[in-house]
Amino acid sequence: MPRVIALLLMLGLAAALPAYEVQIRHLSQPDFLQQVFADQEPQAGLLPLRGELRERVTTVLGHPYRGLRLRYWHTDTTSAWIIDEKSKDMPMTVGVAVGPEGIVELEILVYREPRGGEVHQAFFRRQYRGMTLNHDDTLSGQVDGITGATLSVDATSRVAAMALVLHQAVMENNGNVLN
């Protein structure tokens, strides 16, 4: 009987422990925004995802975006987006800044998978700089993958294309989106 009680106690303690989750924070949101806007003071906005914009985002991601609106920051010419997208099993948090000439900056803010975290390396992220959208909402350039990180590379590319679509929507309205 004491063995049964000990086993039940151990199982109860194991169930109470938090699940193991890999979470690597590479850059905080304030640090990302400081990196993008330097000494400028960006305005915060809230972009509703509806109608044609929601359809474009769904097409770019390959699935519907779960949120109804998305927070962003902008100046007259540049917008910054922080977007969660599923990699393999867990979401990764990606910051993308877009200017008149395309992607200005792409950062992996939080990575939660046990493998594929090489997408946070500068050599990989630099590939996105200057990319714009083709007419079919695909990225204008080719992205070299990373062995063992295919799903993370794909997720990063989807977020990059989504940020470009969102930037286009905001800039078409001179940064003034109905909130």
C-alpha cells in the first residue's frame, strides 16, 4: 500500500510541473522598435483584418490568421509588425519592419522550437532585406534554406510576405486605418 501511495504522489507531482517548452528570447519588443525607429517616435495603430485584406493574409499564410486585428507601429514611410506564426509545433514571434523599398529589418524575437533556431542568425535574416511583393503576393527574392530548419524558414517567409501585405494596406491609407 505505501508503494501505491508513493506512486500516486509522484504522478501527482509530475502532473503539476510545467510542460517543457523551449523558448529562446532573442530581442524584446521595445528593443526591436528602437532598432527600427531609432530616435523617431512611431505611432501605434490597430489594423482590422477583414474583407480583401483578410483574404490576402490567408492566402499568404496558407491558413486564416487567428486574430481579428493586428497592432503595428509606423512613421510616414515605415511600419513595424510583430507577428506570431507556427513553425513546426510552436509559434515563433517575428518582427518585420517595412519601408518604401521593401523589408528594412527582420528579427526573430522569440523562438520556441527545439530545432531550427538558426533562423535567428544574421546571415539568414539579411536575405529578406529589400524584398518586396510580386503581383501574386509572393516574396520578390529567393530565400536560401537552412538544413533542419525548413519549417522555420517557411514560417519566416510567410510572416515576411504578410508584413509586406499589411504595410501596403496601411500605406495606401496614409497610415490612417479605421481602428
